[in-house]
Amino acid sequence: EEEAPAAPEAPATPARDDRDIFAFPRGARAGTCLHEIFEHLDFLQTRTEAITPLIRGALRKHRFDDRWAPAVAGMVGRVVRLALDPEDREGGSGTLGGNGGEDGILTLSAVPAARRINEMGFYFPLKTLSGRSLGSVFAGHGITGPSGDFPERIGRLELSRTGGMMKGFIDLVFAHGGRYYIVDWKSNHLGDRPEDYGQAALDTVMADSFYILQYHLYALALHRYLKHRLPGYDYDAHFGGVRYLFLRGIDPEKDPSFGMFKDRPRAAVIRSLEALLVDTPADEG
């Protein structure tokens, strides 16, 4: 009697790496750890052997296992290689630190320490305002988010009506080609594949988490900083834009758009926000 032919084996499913960057712990402590690594990272020296001591030190400080170091080092390498502005091939000098002289596509690996500011603090005096008036600025400029209700959601925010000070910190400001850029590191977990960090997913989280409002305030703060410190400053000429980098999803080899939200708010939007928000002293106006 002939033996029945063996059933074909099902194709092997690659085992999920339980130590990849998608599996890295979530939450505030993990986010602080990754922020600290980028704050102290030399973007020009990102070979694994060069950055591993920094990564292990941050992991231990924030009570994570050393075994996460290879996953974090791989993520760091992908982030610094990412083309932040593939349409911009202008070289030039950045006035945060003199002549950069770099040509080609902008990556963080081309940004020396002399042309970056980590955790740039800012503050400016606030007028009294309401969520409704703030939302009306975004509505008036057509900034409505993917669901179309972003201005209305801002309008429901409870804001102080007594003025005060707007204070905050920008993760990274750097100069390249005579322009100034804002970077915000985001450790949000949106899925276990780079594809889960595509533009539709990023657009949604940017609106749902009010990151759209956040980066417009950052842009306003940088605009005011440059206006008072850079001779001949012009927003359109000198402001390069905002990059929110969702660290887990960045994979330039698969798709350079994964994990990166980019925008360059129009000058008219920033002027409208400045007029609404900033309580300008008489000698500044």
C-alpha cells in the first residue's frame, strides 16, 4: 500500500522580534529615555560602536534592560539617515554656527552640534484669549485636520482668560542652508510595522493629540526668536519648517515618508497667531 503523499508544509512565518523598536516599552518613561538619547547624540558620529555607550547609559538611567540597545541603535541610525527635506538641495551657511557647506539632501547626519539647539526654551506674554478665538484662526486659514473639526475641537479647550505667559521647550532647532528647522521627537506606538506610520495615520494623530496646535506655537516661538536675533530676518526666506519624527516607524529604505510629518506653516498663519496671542510691549510693536 502506497503511503499518502505528505501535505505540503505551510510557508514559515518569520518570528516576531520581541526586541525590535516596535516592542520597546511605551509610556512617558520610554519617551523621556529616547528624547535624552537624541538630546546628547552627536549626529555626525552615529556608528553603532560610537553610540552604544550613550544608549546603554540612558537605558540604565531610565531602568530599561541593556538588551534594548541594538534595537534603539538601529532606530537612531535610520532617523539620522532620513531625508528631512528631499526637495531642498541648497547648501549654505546656517547662522546658528557658521558655514555648513553641505550639499545634497538634508539629513540630521549633516548637522553639527554648533548649528543646533536642544530643548530650546521660549516664553512670551499672552493676551487674554478663548478657545473659540484660537480655533477661528485655524478655521480662517483652512487648517481643519483630516476630520474637518480641528478648529471646533480647539474651540472647546478651556483656556485662561487672564493672560499670563506662554512657556515651553522645543526638542530641537537647527540651521541648514540658511534656514531654520524645528524637530520634535515622538515615541508614540502606532503599530508594529513601518507601514503603520504612513501619512494618513500621522495626520490623524497630529490632530487627535493637538500636535497641530503645538507645532504652530513652536513655529511662532521660533519666528519671534529669529525676528529679534537674526539681521535681515524674513520668515519665508529663513524658516525651513517643522518635522515631527515618529521614531518607531522611520525606515528610509522602505519609504522615506514613513514616520515623518512635515509642514511649513504659511507666514500669514503665524502673523495671525502672533496678533491673537502675543501681548506685545509698546516698544516692540
